[in-house]
Amino acid sequence: MTDTLTRARVDLAADARVRADDRGHVFHSWSAQALIDPLPVAGGEGASFWDYAGNTYLDFSSQLVNLNLGHQHPDLVAAIRQQAGRLATIQPALANDVRGELARRISEVAPDGFTKVFFTNGGADANENAVRMARAVTGRRKVLAMYRSYHGNTTTAISLTGDPRRWANEPGDGSVAHFFGPYPYRSPFHSDSPEQETQRALEHLEQTIVLEGAQTIAAIIIETIVGTNGVLVPPPGYLAGVRELCDRYGIVYIADEVMVGFGRVGEWFAFQAFDVVPDLITFAKGVNSGYVPLGGVVIADRIAGHFDTVSFQGGLTYSGHPLACAAGVATFEVFERDGILERVRDLGVRVVEPRLREIARRHPSVGDVRGMGLFWAIELVRDAETREPLVPFNAAGADAAPVAAVAAACKKAGVWPFTHFNRVHVAPPLVIEEDDLVRGLDVIDAALHAADEYL
Ligand SMILES: Cc1ncc(COP(=O)(O)O)c(C=O)c1O
């Protein structure tokens, strides 16, 4: 941390230059271009990054929840450097050592019976290709996905997405139907307990399957823990029930592990905490912390076998890019050497959960806290009894002011938060120092007074 602070220095000329090029020429994602003001970032290290104006931020959102091993991890940087010096790129139809090694290492931490990996450039195309595989093996077309979900920005992935980012992109892939997943705090099924939520959510899913026509459904795709749309941890038995329904109706179960895979909740894959095995596992982000774009699909042998003699109709120029894979192999070495999974489980149980429960008791605006490992949500409400959200669903502008005020207070105190609708998420790099984690939670605690004032 001391080193990080000393590296943050003021360079207002550089700040102005970066702003001018960005504002003049960079067209940003998901934004009205004239209404944004992107922060120029000068550098980063570990769990922190800094601007050109002398401010350092503790990165409590791991960028877009991808920076699992933090900024500028020396092992990942060295692996990319070394690979760049050896073979910077190679097309996917040829065999490559780091690509093969990473695929083997991923299959070794996946459940038994998953030996093959198809590499993509990120999460959306991982989901896109998983759906394509499911359609090819089942000969069916429809896919079921949750309303509260994000699966990416290609045509199929944005169609699978349940959240408002889909709306402007419709009609996309017309063969997607949405259903309600479990959400015990705001139960769509009026349930009183997690067990009842599981039972009713599964009844609803089965009815959806039957009414959509089981014989038309290729796949059900589920974020193991719904990420951006709420850190919704599935109640006991839900995922096992989904597995059972998929088996009963011959449907492929795709686990979207893009945000929660590779250690975010203290497991290689989050579903491993829920005693369930899907058919296809999609990943990206944490596989190499996003140092070079990489994603992929881990394929159950039963499905991979289908393509032994039938050609898979899909591919990407940069599939299994050696620079990305080298960073992925280094990620495995760091995780194993530094006990990252154990560390995340420990910090979640010992530091984050008790502190967030205390925060919930202290702030009338906090309705619920939930999560696992280093992946948590603080849900803000106007009234703890009615659970009315502090800002409405999909709020923008003045309606979103209470959460914007919390975010601003966090940033002023040196913490870069992740906020979405009426929630503040806690998702720091998995390598964050314990005292920084404690400090960041203290900052969020203090910033929540800004939310309390709206009650
Ligand atoms: C659960 C989930 N799936 C898929 C994606 C899409 O990944 P990408 O942006 O790498 O295409 C995301 C991105 O945030 C995600 O959180």
C-alpha cells in the first residue's frame, strides 16, 4: 500500500491529454457519450489504482469483477512478457503449448468427465458458443434464462440476458424465454423461507418448461450466483433441482461462471459449493484476470463426444490466444502457490460477512446483505418493513441519486465501488491485503450515511 501511494502523483498535463483523446475519440459502452466523464487512470498495483490527480482508489469492484489477482500481478505480467518474446500469436487450428496446458489445467479442476475446453475471447462469446453446442447436440433451439441475469453482448448472449440491457437490442435471438429465479429477499413466489423459495422456484421452472414445450428446449443457462443483477446466492437445493429437471426433460444445463468462476467465491467454479454438476461451464474474467481477453466453455465429455465425428460449427481467430493462455497458466500457479481459494473463503467468513451484518444493523437503509467469499451485495431500501428499493429498478438520473451519493462518498474516501440499481457490491481483488479490506468496508460503512439521509 505504501508503495502504491508513493506511485500516485500529480500530472495534470497528462490528465488533460488523456481526457481530450478519450472524450474526443473513444466511443464508450452502454453510455450516452455526452453524459459521461471517464476517470483517466494512470496506473495500478494489487488492489489499488490511481489517477493523474494524486488520488488512489482501493478497487472494490475488481474493475468489472474480472481483476481477481489484482493490478499488475508480477507473475502474470512476467508470463505475458515471456510468451510475447517466444510466440506472440498463433492461429487456432495449430497446436500450442500454453493453450494445451491451460486447457488441461482447467479440466483438472473441473468435475470428472470434463476433459475438453473451447476457448473464446470473453464471456459473451463463451455463452454464445455454449448455446450453439447445446443446440447441435439436442437438435432443439429454445433456451431458457433468468430475468435477473446478464450473459453478455453478442446477439444470443444479449437475448439470454434478462436485465434492461436486452430491451434496446430486441428482437434478437427469438428463441429465448425467461423465467424467475429464486430471490428469497424479494420472493417472486411469496415464499417465507429459503426452502419454500427453492420448491416454488422449481415448480415455476418446470411449468415454464412444460408450457414452452420441453421438446423445443435445448438449454437452460444460469449464473451460478447471479452477479451484476444482485449477488443472488441460490437457496439450498435449487441448483440440484435444476439439474434434475434438465435430466428429466433432456435439456443441457449451462452454468455461466463468467463472473463467479476462478476464485470469486472461494471455489474454482462456484457450482462446486452447491454440489451440482452442469453440462457446459462458461468462464472468462478471472481465468487470467482479464490481462489479455480470454473466455471459454468447459465441455462435458458426453457433449464433446458428439463432436468427435461431427464438425463443430464455430470458431474465432484468437481462440486460445497464447498471451491470454500464458496469463491463465500463471493464474493457476499463483492460485495454487498462494492458496487463493482458501484465502477467499477465510476472508469471506471471518472478515466480510460479520462486518456487513454489523453494517446492516447500523444503517436503516440496508435491507439485506448476502454473498459468499469476496462477492457480496448490500441492498438498500427506503423502508425495512416494506422493502421498497431505495432507488427504483433500472433508475437513472435523479431517481438514482441516493446510490450515486453513496458511490461519490466512497470515491471521496478512496474506494472505487461497484453499484447497480439499489445495491452496492463488495468484490475486491482476491489478493487484497486484509487491512485494506477492513479499511474499504469502513469506508462503505461511513458512505452509507448518505443513503440513510434519504429515508
Ligand atoms: C455472468 C456474466 N456472463 C457473461 C458476461 C459477459 O462477459 P464479457 O463481457 O467478457 O463478454 C458477463 C460480464 O459481465 C457476466 O457477468
